[in-house]
Amino acid sequence: MSLTVHTEQRGDVVVVSVAGELDMATAPQLQDQITDLLDKGRNRLVFDLAEVSFCDSTGLSVFVRAKNNCDEAGGVVRLAAPQRGVLRILEVSGLVEVLHTYPTVEQAVAGEPTPTSS
């Protein structure tokens, strides 16, 4: 399956909408988009995961790398609206809090203090 990635500027935050399966075959495409954003000085990223149907460890590593790079640049990474299966992977891996996961894009953009947890 393919992956589609769209970006939208909302104030000082870039919402990166991802759709499809995020795995070993498609993760480089998302990584390239993130690298391009960081090269342009965009280091406040919200990933809209509402349309991500699958995410493996390679996909998770893209988000961890993005968080580390944004942290170093004084920015932030937040995840928003993951489907149940993707949220479960984040919970089991212990990344749901590390990656600041929110139920909606709006909450993630606002940086509200109550991330998703179960």
C-alpha cells in the first residue's frame, strides 16, 4: 500500500497529515518530508495519524527521530488522532507519552496538557 503525506501550516505549527500504511517500504517517504521541513526551519510538527491504518517499528522510529531532531532545534513533535491499532502500538512500545499523543489535531496544535493515554 502507498503512503500519502500532506502538510498545512497552522500558525507556527506544521500539521503533517499521513494516510496509508507506515512501514519499512513507506517510512523513507515520510522521513524525506520531515527532513525537508526541518531544513526549512519548521520544527513544530503535529502528525495527523487519523488515516494511518498500520504502523510498524520502522514507522515509529521516524517519529522518534523527528522528535529528537525537533527537540534539538527547540521545537516539538506531537501525534494526533491515531486509529486504535496505531494507538495500541504506541502504548505497548511506551511511546504514547514520549511522543505526546493527543485525541485530536486541534488539541495537539494547541498543545493542551492532557495527551491520550489509557
